[in-house]
Amino acid sequence: MKIRLDAEEKELLEAFEAGKVALSKNQAKEKALAQSYAANTLRKDRRVNIRISDKDLHELRIKAMEEGIPYQTLMSSVLHKFVSGRLIAKLQ
């Protein structure tokens, strides 16, 4: 399985492979904090019902199939990126 990396992830990987990344002095604390963030981000504790057009749902399912994930996961990811300010609009 090939993992797709965005530009920032590629830059970090290249820096790591080149030995330019230094380990944190407090690894245990930072690891615990990152695990806590991940657990809270991945926890699905609410249900939401929305109405969308058939066309939009069809397109979401196609995009999800291309990514190899369930369409509900794709929808959740897009919403999470939007509310966290990480969703970037592509100008045409």
C-alpha cells in the first residue's frame, strides 16, 4: 500500500531521513500528549443527520472510493479539517 504524503509531510520525512530532526528532550510527555490528541480526534461520540443532494452524495462516495475509505469517514474528515482551519480551498 502506497501512502500519499502532502507537501509538509514530505518535507518532514526528508528532514528526518537526512538526520536534521532532533529528538525532544521530554519524549514521554510529548508522546502522551500526542496520543491524547489523537484519541480525542478519533473518538466519534455524536451522531449527526444531514440532508444533501443525491449528486453530492454520489460525488462523495466516488471520492471516498478513490481514497479507499468509507464516505462517512471522508465527510467527518472534511468537517474536522474545516473547523480546525486546515481545509484549504482550491482556486480554479
